[in-house]
Amino acid sequence: MSLVVHFCGCNHLKIITNILRPSIVSEIEILMFLRSTKKSRNDIYLQDPIGQDKEGNEISLFDILEADNEDIIEYIQLNLEVAKINKYLSVLDDREKLVLISRYGLDNEKERTQKEIAKELKISRSYVSRIEKRALMKVFHEYYRQEKR
């Protein structure tokens, strides 16, 4: 590596310029790339091969994961979204939480109608509708309150 030093006569400012060999530049680029991928080094992807079957075909995590749902990616995405929503449900009281969870199937059960929920809680269907609307507004406001931070 050679070092070139320039002096500016007007303000005695020293400007240092490094002139690097091309091999050093490529080594630095490789090191920078390795540092930038350090965070994702432990990531595991569903399509990554994890072994081979008896016939020598590659097997990935996607091939061996089982679920009741046919589309495993959709199933995983849904569970991630439900987990994200659950952190905003803390602002609700017990009845509001029960209505939203039952209404939208957030407990991995099937979605229920307002009429079914009303029958279980022994209240009118229109009251379930009002509870649902109020709960959704609370969750909506909590979401935007936390996203502003």
C-alpha cells in the first residue's frame, strides 16, 4: 500500500489519499460483505436442503412440515399475523377480547358468527356488534400509538 500526502499551501490542510492495490480492495469488499451478512447467518429458510431421501432427492424443511392446512406458507403467515395482533389485544377488557378472538378465529378455531357469540354470552347480537366495533377501534388506536414510537 502506498500513501500519498498532499499539502494545501493556503490553509496547511493535509489531505491523505490511500492508493490500494486491486487485491486489497477485493479483500476489503469480501470482509464488508461477510460483516453485512453476519446478522442473517443463522437464518433458516423453508427451501434450504436438510438432507436426502432414500432415492437421493434433496429434502427441505418445506417437504417435511405437516399441517392440517394444505398451504404451509399461508398457515405460517397466518400464525405470525395472529401473534402480531395478540400483542395489541392487551388494551381490551375480557369481554371485548373474547368477542374478537371468537369472531375472527384468533385462537386457531373456526370463526364464529355474532349470533353464536351472543348466545354463549347471553346478550343480544346487536350488543355483540357494538362490543366488536368498540374493540376493533381500541386495537386500531393501540396499533397506531405503538407504531408512532
